[in-house]
Amino acid sequence: MLKGIVPPLVTPLSDRDTLDVSGLERLIEHLIAGGVSGLFILGTTGEGPSLGYRLRRELIERAITLAAGRVPVLAGITDTAFTESLNLARHAAEHGADSVVLAAPYYFPAGQAELIEYMGDLIKELPLPMYLYNMPGLTKVNFESSVIRAAMQWEKVIGIKDSSCDMIYFHKLLRLTKQRPDWSLLVGPEELTAEAVLLGAHGGVNGGANIHPRLYVDLYEAAVAQDLAKVRELHTRVIELASRIYAVGRHKSAIIKGIKCSLNLLGICSDVMAEPFHRFEAPEREQIRDHLHALHLL
Amino acid sequence: MLKGIVPPLVTPLSDRDTLDVSGLERLIEHLIAGGVSGLFILGTTGEGPSLGYRLRRELIERAITLAAGRVPVLAGITDTAFTESLNLARHAAEHGADSVVLAAPYYFPAGQAELIEYMGDLIKELPLPMYLYNMPGLTKVNFESSVIRAAMQWEKVIGIKDSSCDMIYFHKLLRLTKQRPDWSLLVGPEELTAEAVLLGAHGGVNGGANIHPRLYVDLYEAAVAQDLAKVRELHTRVIELASRIYAVGRHKSAIIKGIKCSLNLLGICSDVMAEPFHRFEAPEREQIRDHLHALHLL
Amino acid sequence: MLKGIVPPLVTPLSDRDTLDVSGLERLIEHLIAGGVSGLFILGTTGEGPSLGYRLRRELIERAITLAAGRVPVLAGITDTAFTESLNLARHAAEHGADSVVLAAPYYFPAGQAELIEYMGDLIKELPLPMYLYNMPGLTKVNFESSVIRAAMQWEKVIGIKDSSCDMIYFHKLLRLTKQRPDWSLLVGPEELTAEAVLLGAHGGVNGGANIHPRLYVDLYEAAVAQDLAKVRELHTRVIELASRIYAVGRHKSAIIKGIKCSLNLLGICSDVMAEPFHRFEAPEREQIRDHLHALHLL
Amino acid sequence: MLKGIVPPLVTPLSDRDTLDVSGLERLIEHLIAGGVSGLFILGTTGEGPSLGYRLRRELIERAITLAAGRVPVLAGITDTAFTESLNLARHAAEHGADSVVLAAPYYFPAGQAELIEYMGDLIKELPLPMYLYNMPGLTKVNFESSVIRAAMQWEKVIGIKDSSCDMIYFHKLLRLTKQRPDWSLLVGPEELTAEAVLLGAHGGVNGGANIHPRLYVDLYEAAVAQDLAKVRELHTRVIELASRIYAVGRHKSAIIKGIKCSLNLLGICSDVMAEPFHRFEAPEREQIRDHLHALHLL
């Protein structure tokens, strides 16, 4: 059962359609050294939907090879086309991924009954266990109780990552999934990891863990140990990091840009972004540098 | 310059990943016989984003072959991945498409400046002329004035289909694009075709034209001829069709389901839908049948 | 039956809680001279909800006195408190208003069934005929078919002003209300008056008519006369005015601010706004002046 | 400095415009006996905006008399009209209220700079200390950093109640307001009280405390005492209560209806609602009764 910090890896790129392979290697070493419990590739932070399929398949292969069994690799297979999700899942299984992660198809907002039918059809053909990924801000649909209850009937579903940013929803999710004590409940935004774990979650899928995995792992462990003083201190540091790094740049892409720029300044990987995004220009880069100094990360 | 009714074709499917080829042939003959000015494939009504890429490429090939040069074929290349949009555009060019149609990438909502940069990069490599496709309800971003102004500088862009359903926006678009009298301004929802053409648009990309192309072509021609009595009569019939056929079923997918179900009842093509959608069950199908009778279409 | 242009009057203020009485007089003379069919006070453009009740009552009294029976006065009674709506309606009736105008209560978004019950209760006690006012952008609720159908059963309801900016909705409204041929269907945003009247509406409640009533009255009359060439010309001028005057200032309040600033520059009334808004500062005022010159209004 | 549970009182009504005075008395005794730290009247749960002004003034007077100085009374003065907010504040001050509570004006969504100017003007004339009330879901505007920073300069502002349901925002608020250690930071939805207090908040303004004040007070105290086992147990009970009582009824008003219906079944006060809402009918009432039994509250 997956517990702890599972960072959603950024995808290091040397250009639009080329992996920064050595950057990926350094990133994976940096994360494993930081104590993470798994690697989630092709998520939102990984710009999954912005990457061509050849690149997605290559990333799956390389990440699994680089992880070398030290931690499980979770591969995002979210897509608007059923067939492409399945193709990715099969590719992931063939190359040794541990599980796949699925958000709702994100062009058409499906109804809850439609989502259940869609997921039921997909589950039948899936070669790997699956985590649900609730991401209503980008997929336009929330996994309501009926979807969760349906998914609890499918053995292949083994947990859920919730990035709704809605802690009321999250507490209802904890209540709802008590019948599946084997499920991992992971929270998306790092600002919510402290409270989620204190009140019953199993970990966090936190973008900032790309930059400073140890901070998030320590926070998770303090929460598990119920060391509230330490939780408060580390939570405050997480809020400080997020308030600084993610507030540079004015578009919604500021979070991913901030993380990639930080990683580049830390010497870990390239900060090239997949279109429609582009990396920070010099002025934003200097702000990120200043923030990393203020945070004692540089 | 494209003028008139350009239906956004539904994609006839015999199952999730298989074209209903004879259905596609009957549909194209039905549309051309109805007087349409072009065929737009792989749009929203065509469930483009829900189709696997192999199927998308096959559809492009077959539609072009079946149209046989009688009317232009416009191929949708909207995608979240730059590379896949370009791949589709190249495939369309190789097989003889006349132009491509591009909405904003629909996972991440890009800022306006990001959209301009993204489209500028794509335009450079595009082998065909391109129509913009404004679809904020599903892509999460509207093409604001700055994007339109940038696009007006690119010769390869030759028009825009606006499906914002916002006629205030549409009138501003007409005002803004006066410097590009060669641009086609087409309106998406068929309920708005009458007024759009009366006040300056060049045509409509209307889903209902799949069912009854002649009605929409007649409406367009009456509007061009400024025959207001006839426009009112035909517009009322369009509203009647839309109010009936698109109101069956409770999900957002009701419009596409209603069109596909109608086409199936009319003997034109299969009503199989691409997941996450599924065709209407018997009760809804009977309602559609009743409406087609009431509309004297069956 | 109300037809034509019924401007939603701005409320001239000399300070937060004081009417600019001579400004109000000049405004009403300006509008009646421009050929308007009625005066709608205490609407959105009139900043109704931002005014204290004493002031609202005074405005009702003065507007009726100043109109002196030349055109009907419609008084907005929209409120979050049932009792206060009723109090205003009674005050309006006592002082000779012709009718009242009611949007949905705008703090809590009521369900459609709740709206029907609420309106039914209010109608019972109303001393005057009532127009519905659909304003989902600010009230958070749209009047769906069930609400319209219920309202059609109430004799006291004599029409609807639709400010949804959704012409698909508007066409359905025309279809739905055919059973009440005595109802006035008026459209809110002036950018939509041309097409609404061409396709069956009875007039417009257009904010810009405060500035230049004759332009809007001419447009309405050209549309009634089905003089399409003239409609296009006047519609283009309306779009030009709206595109210029309402685009100064960056808040949602830009439209009302632009109208009040224009009226002040034209020597008609004060541009003081009710809080939370404040009139334009010098730079925006200069832009408005330039636009009025470009539009040949100054 | 205000700490602990401050319930947002429902407003007991015997009809649309009449207080249920004995119900109000029983409610206040029930709450004070339950250990609450203050009484917040005329908030959202109190249906403040749905009440006529005479009734609002009467409620202020009676609540203060009934509280008799045992706990502070906070009076909601949120209004769309500046003058009416000020009138209510003066009335509250004259009758002995301790402070007032102000959300953003809720018809027009003001910009952040406009909000600052509006609040600054109001603060100047306010006779009492004030809490901000962030309620973007109903007011359409969020208090961003610039508003918070401006408010921190005004001595009369002594805290904030955040009902955004956004814990990321809340953590940023805690970070931002460190320069005003005298400010009370209270969280709105009861599902979030546990984590808010564990991570630095001073209490909760929780609707469910109307029903079972002791449960919420105990939860608050356990969080202050850092007794995490007890926090988890009581938090689970709060989630259970909220998941049951607030899920009856399909409109957004379900929460307030559920609380009023519960209080009526518990013999505390009438469940009459202010329009546009109406109390639950028999079937929903029976569901609430069953839930109260299941929760051992009846």
C-alpha cells in the first residue's frame, strides 16, 4: 500500500519533443535520495497532456529503467481518447510500471453515470492497478460519491489522488472509502498535506517535492508521528516555499514554471516547457533565484 | 473564401475504434446533396478529442476520398500536444485536405500571450491554411482581441469559427477583423446563424446540418438575400429542431447524442459514440423518433 | 404593451446618499427628447442595489414627477429581502409608477422551484404589473423554462427583460412565450438589440441609450421596419460606441462608469457613483472624452 | 481577543417578517450552555440578506438583551448599500453589540482596489470594531492579499472569518496576518475547524454548532490542547453530522434548511425560512429526524 510522498515529476525536456535524459536521471536520483515513496510521471506537473505520445512512451521506459525498482513508478494515462489511455497503460505494463493513474477525460465534461461506465470499460482491459486522480479544476468534472462508490467495487482500483483543493470533499472521501482500507488516499496540493495526513490521508503528491523532497518527506513523517510542533514548523516552511515560488509569473502555469525554473537553477534539469507554455524569461528567473536564496535552497 | 454552411460532421463509428465507413459515405452524400459548402471533420460534434489517432488519420483519408473534391474538407487538429496537432496537419496535407481548424489546447488554460506564442510556433510549420476555432466552453480560454490581432498578421490564418455562443463577442470580432476582408467568419451554434449572417458573418458551422442540411443552407441563403420573412420562418424551424432534439438526455453530451441518434433513425449512419459517451437507450431514442416525426423529418 | 427603447437610467448622485436632482431632470428630458418608450429606474445601470432605501424611494417619487406621464416609469424592486421588495413596490404604486421590475434575489442562489414559490408569493401582494428581469451574471440564477412557464400563468406578469447575453436562451424564450402575445420581450445589452428585434423581440433596455437615446431608437425603428441596410449601419455605430466607451477602466463596473462619465462630459448629470464604485479619475475621463469626440457625440 | 466557537445563529422566524422570540431565547441559552465564545447574528446561516431591515434591527436588539453580556454579540452588517451597512452598524452600537462583521457587497463584484476604498470609507464612520468576512461563493469576490494588507492598517479591523472553503487561501492568510497577532482568524465551514485550529486559527464560525454546540467546542478545545486522538474522533463526528444533515434536500439552501429543521425537531425554535427559501416538507423532515437519531442527538 502506497504511503508517503509521491512527487509528480516534472518532465525534463531539451526541446519540444526531446527528453532531457540526463536531467531526468538527476531528478530521479534527487527524489529517491530525498526519501520519496514513489514516482508519478505524466501528471499535471509533468505536463503529460502537452507531450506527444512517442515522448510519453519514452518517458515511461526511461523512468522505469532509472528508478530500477527502488521505488514504484506510477504512470499517468489520462487522455480524452479511451484507446490512447489503454495504449499508454499497455506500454507502461510492458515496461514494468507498477500502476497507472487516471483522471477524467478532459475535453467533454462527462456526467457521473457516464464516468462510471467509461471507467468500468477501461478497468476491464487494464493490465495494471489504477489510482483515480480527481482534478476537477482541469478536467471540469469532480468524482462525486457515486463514482467513488462504483470504483470501490473494482479491485484494480487501489487508491485516489485528490487535487480538488477542497478539504470538505477530502474528508467526505475519507469517510466514504473506509470500506476499502487498502486504498491509498493521497492529497495533491502540498499546502494541504499536513492536515490531510493528520486527519487520515496516506500521503501527498506534491509538486514542490521536485525541488526539495526531504522537506515534504519530513512533514509527512512528522504528521504520521503526530509531532504537532514539528508539523507546524515544516508546514510553515512548505507554505513559505509555495507562497514564494508559485507566485512568480501571472499565468496559471506559474506553478509548473516555478518548479522547472527552480530545478534548473539547482542544476538538476532543463527548464524547457512543452507548448503552450514557455520557460520564465530572465526577470522571473531572477525572482526565483532570490526566493531560492531566501529559502536557503540555493 | 469559405461561405455558407459547413457542417461539423459527426464521426460514424461501428465500435470504439472502428469507422462506420458506409455510414460516413451516406452522411457525406446526404450533406453534399443538401448544398453544404464544406465538410469540417474532427470538431466537437465529431467527437474529435475522444478518437484515437489511428482513427483520426483514417477519417481524414476517407472523408477526403469520399468528398472527391466536390466541397473542401477542413480537418480539426486541435490537441493538447503541439506535436500531435502538427502530425495531424501533415497527415491532412498529404491526403489532400484543404485546410485545418485549431482550437486552443484544452487541458491547461493558456494565457493570451502564451496562446499567441503557441500559435505562432505552430503556424510556422503548418502545411495548410488554418481556421481558428474559438470554443471557450470546452477549452477554458477565449480568443481575446490580442490573439485575434496577432492571428490577423499571419497569412496562413484565413478565418475563424466562433462557438463562444456570445454574440457581443461575435460583433466585436466582426469589427476587429475588418482589416482582413479575406477571412471567413463562421458562427458555431445554429441558433445564432440567422442573426450572425444578417449582421455580417459568412456562414455557419451548425451541428444540426448533419440531420437536415437543406434547412440550414436555405436559412443561410435567405439571410444573404436579406429576405427577412423567410429568415424568420426558417430560423423558427431551426430553433424548433434544436429545442426538441437537443433537449433529450440530461448530460452535456445531449446535443451530439441527439444528432447521432437522429441520423441513425434516418438510416444514415450508426449512433455508436466514442467513450466517455454512449448512445441513447430505448426511451430517449423513442423521444427522438417522436421529435423527428413532429418536425416532419421522419 | 411596451415596445421600443426603455433605457435603464443611471442614478445621478451628488454624493453617496444624495440625488443630483437637476441632473436627473436633465437626464429625463434628454431621454424623452430622444424618443424613448419608457424609463426604467433602479436597475443594474441605475446601481439600484447600491443605493440606500430612502434614496431609492426618493428617486421613484422624483422620476415619476419628472416624467409627468409622458412615458411610463418602471421601478426596479429587486432585493434579497421579500419585505423590502414589497415595500418598494407599494411605494412605487402610491406615487404613480406604471409597473415594477424584478430580478431574482441575489445573495442566495435559489433553485427554480424556490423561485417559482417566491415569485408566486410576491405576485399575490403586488400592487402593480411586473416585468421579470433575467440577470444570471449578477443574481447567479437563470430563469429556466419552468420559471417562465409558471410566470406565464400570472396575469400580473407582463413581460421580461433578458440580460443573460445568451441569444440561444433568448430565442427559446421567444418560442416559449408565444402563448402570452401580450408579453413584452426586451433585451438587455445594446449589442444584441438589432438581432433581437429583427427576430421577434419588442425592444431593448440599453444602457448606452442614456448617452445617445436617438441612436438606439433609430436602430429599433429600422429593425421594426425591416430596413436591413439601416439596421447594419446603426448596429455598427452601437458596437462602435460600446467597444469604445465600455472598454475604459479595468473593473466590471467599467460600463456604468463609462456611461456616467460620458453623461457628465455631455453636461447632463454628475458622475458620482454609489460605493463600492467610484467615478473615473482624470486619465480615464480623458479617454472617454476622446472616444466621445471620435463618436461625434462631443 | 475572540477565540473558540462562535456560531452563526439561524434566525428563528414565526413568519416572513416576525421573529420567533421565544425560539431565539431558547437558541441563545442552548448555545451559551454549550460553551460557545460569542454569538454571530445576521450572517449567511442567519439568512441575514433575506430579512427586512426592521426585523434585522429587532434581532440585533433582542439578541443583545438575551445574551446579557455573557458572551459577545457580533452583528452582520453586510449589504449592497453602503448607507444601510452603516445604519445597521450604528443601530448595533446603540444597543450594545460588541463588533460588526462585513462581507463584500454582493450584487456588483467589486475589484480589489474598489473594495479597499469602500472598506476604508466605511471604517472611518464605523462606531464598532469589525471582522472581515470572506465569502466569495456568495459575494463573487475573494479578499486577495492587497485587501488583507490594507485592512491590517486599520485598527478597527480585529479579525477575519474565512468561509472560502479554500485551505490553501487560509494558510496564506495565516502567513499574511502575522503582523497583526491581535487578529482573530476564524474558519467558516465546520468540516475545516479541526485542521484550521491545529495549524494556527483561533476558532470556528460553524453552522452545525447551532444544533450541537458542545461537540464543536470540544473539538476546538482538543485542537488547542493538541490532543490529536480526540481531535480525530470529534472531527469524524462533525463530518458525520455534516454529511448527513446537510445532504438532505437538493438546493444550495440544504445546509440552512437542515439546521433549522434539526433545531425544530429538537424543540428549540421554529423552522420557518425567509423567502426565497421554504422549510423542508414532511419527507425531508423525516430524513432529518432519522439522521438526528443516528447521531444520538434525538
